[in-house]
Amino acid sequence: MKPLDGHDELTATLRALRDEEAHIQPPACVRSAVLAAWDSADRGGLPRQSGEVAKAGTWRVAALAAGVALAVALTRLGGELQSAIVPPQALAAMVHLVGEPIADGEAVRVVRMRMAPAVLASLGIRSTAGELADAVDVDVIVGEDGVARAIRLGM
Amino acid sequence: MARDDSGTFWRPDAITPQMGDAADSGACTMPDAELMRRTAAGDRSAFAALYQRHSASVYRFARLMIGSASAAEDVVQEVFLVVMRDASRFDAARASLSSYLYGVARHHTRRRLLRQRRFVALDPRDATHEAAADHDPAGDLLRASELRRLRRAIVAMPSRYREVLVMCELQDVSYADAALTLGCAIGTVRSRLHRARELLKTKMRRIEAQSPSVHASSIRCAI
């Protein structure tokens, strides 16, 4: 490999890297996660404008309620884990986002994606084990109308 | 849907028709300030258009700053969550949207780097980025090796130099916009860039001289 001594050589190498980088795009699942957060906020979730104080209060209450529900689910599942071997499908918590609860037999799509802890927090989902550093794999349950209805989290 | 390189989860190619294109609404041609105004008013297609227009540069910036594709994906999500929440606070008279987004991305990458003061493995998909079909396999190998060395050297630089280099040399951000993002004078951007290039040359030489026994995909990510 040739040594990188000159100014021009460095410029050329940087240009090559820039050309290569120009083709790199974030994966589609990131877009899906971001837009799922939007859809959730659009239906009474996040406040989008600084003046929406009342909405902010509603959101905080909703987030708190969802957090409490998740914490309860986590605690219960933790207890079950300690007491007995449970089938793998039981090791998940479902957090309902918008609309009616998902009915039995309703056609839905399950999309597995990675969500940043901040996005989960915006949906009212917080870890009971403290601040998470890495993204979390979740299943987003999408209704026939294309709206993200619920999130299923693995335990 | 397609399986991820790591084989750990499935990536959706698209999620639903409703989460579809901003192109349908004509939002793609609007200026950033108008898209931000519409986003603040709750226009989903404007938000989608903003994402489509700026997510790649945010992603590339974060990836080069952190040295990890998966961490960069998190940063993109965090940045657009901020856009979603605070679109109404954006003032186009103060800075371009790019500067604003780089500023938010910079904040999140620095926070992440500070929180994770540890060795960060470069993603295999970073190191083996697919090259276009070429007629010169030997040349490709050399080029890939050179770029890998450059990526490692960039990630190993102190962040105040790395961010200037990434923005000005690799993302085509103007000195004025970089200065706005970093909150410093244009002269400071120029001097940091000069210093960054010198540092880069030194680090690349050092990486080249390193023993081959050093694990190729694990380097220290400087804060």
C-alpha cells in the first residue's frame, strides 16, 4: 500500500470516501420507526408545538399511564419467569398505541424494527432497568389502514 | 422484507402505503422552511419530505462520527423526533435547516460518545461496503483497504476535529454553516480543518504501521 504523504493524496482519498459515502442511506426500518412515532403523536401522543401546553399535559399523563402499564407487565412477567418455565410467545408485552384494541382474527401486519430508546420513551415506553444505551428490537402491529396500532416488546 | 446482514432481524422494505411517499403530495419541491412550518402544523407529508431530504446526511454524519451504523440509525431517529416536537421553534432566519439538523445530530452523537466511553466496533457492513462492479478487482481491493484505513483514522480523531472534517470534507457543508452548527467563528473552522487534515495523515500512517495482529474491526472511538 502506498504511503499517504502528500496533501493531494489525502484530498483524493477523502474525495473517494465522500463519493462512496454519497450512496449510503439509512435503512428503511429507521424511516418506518420515525413515521410510526409521528402517527402515534398524531393521535394524541406527542405535543408538536411549544404552545400546546394542554396537549403536553395529556401526553405526559398518557405516557405515564403506558409506562405504569408496561412496568406492571414487566414485573408480572418477571415473576412468571422466576416461578416457572414459560413458553417463548408469552415473553412479550403489548403496548397499545391508537384506535380500538386489536380484535381476534383482525388482519394486521407485524413489522419488526429497531427503535431508539428515545423514540420508545416518546411513546411512553421506558425501561425499568434504567436508561438504555442501544436500540431495542420491537414488533409494530400495523392495522389494515396502515396505522401503527400497537408495539410488542420482547422481554 | 429482507434479512439483515447480521441475520438478527428482518428489515421491512416498506411498511404500509399510508407511510408512503411525500412525493405524492408535491412536498418534495418545497423549501425547507415551508416544510418545517407545515410539519409544525401537523402535515405528515411535509415531515416525510423532510426525512427524505435530510435523513441521509444526518445518518452519514452520525455514522462517521460514531463509527457504528446501528448507533447512527438511533441518532437519525432521535434527530427526527426533535424535528417532530420542535418544528415550530425552528427559525429559518437564524440558520439553514441543514445546520440545525447537524447541530441536533452533533448533540446526540456527543452525548452517545460520552455515555459509551468504550471501544466501538466498526460495523462489518461499514468495512465491507459494497463497491460497484468494476473491471479492476486488484484496484478495488487497494481502494477498499485505503478507505477502510481512512475511516478508522477519522473515527480515532478527537471529535472537535472529526466533526469539522466530516462536515466540510465529506458532507460538503460550507464553512459558514459549519461555524453556525459548531457555534464558533469561520476562522476556527478553517484552523480546525487544517489541523484535522494533519492529524488524519499522522493517524493513517500509524494505522498502516500497526501490526496485522491488531483486530481490524475494533478501534477506539475518540470523544
